[in-house]
Amino acid sequence: MELNQDKITPEKLERYFRITQQALEMAKKSELDPSRKVEALDFLDMAERYLSDAKDHFFRKGDFVNAFAAVNYAHGWLDAGARIGLFKVSDSRLFTVDG
């Protein structure tokens, strides 16, 4: 079985979309840092916009390279927000946080 480690496949993108969507949902449901709520909401908004661009624009056009880039940017916003404590999450499968 070929692993396609050097290719951005639709299946690989779908997996990244699912993981990032799960992380987004978890972050949105989490407790937000009350002293930085504006920043937390901005990070969530940026993540949502990049994920939407990845799925609804680039992926649908067949532009898998930019879809991959955009979904990774989306997850990066979520991960950064978690690391600096904007969202109170503890799932180390979805975020680079201890949990």
C-alpha cells in the first residue's frame, strides 16, 4: 500500500479538515480568558475564516496545496490561542498543550 507521504490527497485534506474542525469546536466551547476575550474571539474568527477558505474555496477548486496551507494556518491560530491561554483546552491530541 502506497502511503502518499509526498502528496496532498483529498483524503489527507479531509482528515486535516476533520481534526481542525474538532479543535475549533472544542475551543469555541471552552472557557475563554475573560481578560482577553476580544483577542480570543479574534483568534477563533481567524481560524474559522482560514478553515472556510481551505474547504469552501481552495479544496472545491481542486487547489490542494493552498487548501493544505489554509487548513494549517487555521489550526495554527487555534494552537497559538491554546498555548497562550486564550482558550482553556487540555486535549493534547488537538492542541500542543499539556493535558
